[in-house]
Amino acid sequence: QVQLVESGGGLVQPGGSLRLSCAASGSIFSINAMGWYRQAPGKQRELVAAITSGGSTNYADSVKGRFTISRDNAKNTVYLQMNSLKPEDTAVYYCNAHAGVTTTLRYLEVWGQGTLVTVSS
């Protein structure tokens, strides 16, 4: 099995910064894309940012220039640096990975449990 464990959420004032981390563990032989999604109350889950194993990135228009996604392939970890946070960034943030499982030699889409980010004064 593969697990994703997120950390780094919390309460921050508008204009502040937070850094989210997500570590993958388990029977993994490879991880392709990793990403962050978010879901605000009453809204659908949306892609925030994604990164391939080669380092190519993709961002939602709403976070471009403020958020930066990165990963450490040796640690199977993905990060999301969030700067200039706005109240509308308030949501549960979920980590996502396309991970190759050693027991089946197949790739699975795996989700973390979510971490709450609240931007409020």
C-alpha cells in the first residue's frame, strides 16, 4: 500500500505564508506526477499545482505568482510554498500522487487525508 501524509496547514493572516509538505511511503518503485488540490466549503475540489518527476510544473491561474510547487524525488516528498495568501485560499488542501506500487507493478492514484488552511485576520 501507498500512503500520503500531509503537514503544514494552519491559520494565517492575509498576506502571510505557509509551506505544505506531503511525504509518500509504502511499497513504491516510482512516482510520476504529484500535486496539490484544494476544496473550499461548498465548492468542488480543484487543482492548485502539479509537478512531474522531471520537474515540469502546472498552476491554477488563481495561484500563479504566489504559490510554488517543488519535490524531492529522493524523499518521495512534494512541497507547496504559499505566499501572499488571501482569504479565498481558505480550503482543505489534498496531496495527490501517481505512484507505482511494487506489489502489483501498476500505477495508482493516491490521495492524502487533507490539511486545512485558513486565511483570516
